Amino acid sequence: MRSTEEKVAGWKPRTRLGKMILEGHISSIEEVFMEGLKIREPEIVDVLLPDLQEEVIDINLVQKQTDAGEKSRFKAIVAVGNRDGYVGLGSGKAKQVRNAIERGAVDARLNVTLIRRGCGSWECGCGKPHSLPFRVRAKCGGVEVVLIPGPRGLGVVANEAAKVILGLAGVKDCWTRSYGSTKTVPSFAYAVFEALRKTYTLVMPSDWVG
């Protein structure tokens, strides 16, 4: 994998947000989300989140029937995160595994989202952001996932795909419940990601302005 310096070396922004970052008008990823700006260049995330980590969730061989015969490509599901409140999930297709992973990593960067962490477990109440602030539910395809805040020290009670995504997001203690075709890894992974995204989009009483 290339280093962050290699990825942004010689970067010439094509979007207004990219130019603002390069000119120093925006210096943090928090500003991007507060302004509601859309990330359209993966280099933006590499600059603002230099400690981003990548994990491959799933790789599948996808075959498509065409007039010339069967066309085979690899599809990779990749997750990225800084283990401190930011996580992204993406997919990429290519004839070679490495190229599929690289495209998935780019897509994951474009989908990076801020998540809300907290201590929503009635068994804990420590007030530290080690888990989620409340229960969230999301669905993708035939899979439905429920993320439940856990007490400190519990760990992440989930399958491997969910553990990777929650770990990259910085969630250390959490229960998960899943319904439907849970063996379908891509759908399951996206359901977990959508549930995490909801923690940021839902408005809490602390966000109310009097």
C-alpha cells in the first residue's frame, strides 16, 4: 500500500472543497461535516485524516454473461477508519484483486462519515465515548442489523466483519443483533455502516438550541 505522502504528492484539487483545503481555508475534517460539504476526492480524506487505516472486508468473484461469453471480475468491500469516530465503507470491481481493493479503498474514503460515540448502556454510565449513545437499527438488502450500547469492558460482540467496521470507527464495547441473510457479507457490512451513520444524523436533546 502507498503511504499518505505518496497518495497526496502532486495532488491538484478538482473541486472547490479540495482547493479550500490546499489553500488552508479548511484544516480539519470536522469543518467539512459541519458545513455539510460533499467529499468528492479521496485525497481530501488522506490530508485531513492522515492516520486512516484500511481493512478488506470481503472479496468475491463476480461473473457476468455477455455476448462474448462470461466476464469475470473481482469485487472487494473495503472499510477505512481512524479508530476515533470516523469510518467509511466502499466497494470496487476490477479484473485483478489488487485493483479491486484500491478502488474499494477510494470509494470508502468518499463515503467517510462522522459517527457519534458515547456510553448508552444502563449497566455502565461512565460517560466516556467507548460505545454508542443509543441503540440504532439499519437495513441493507435482506439483512437488518441492530447495534446496542454495551458496558465498558464488554468488547464487540459480533461477527468478524462487524468487529472490523466497529473497531475502525472507534467503538470498543457493543452488542449486535442481526436478522435475515446474514451470510451475505456485503449486505451485512453495509447494514452495520448505515447503522453507524445514523448515530450522527439523529438529533439528540443535547443538540437542541434553546
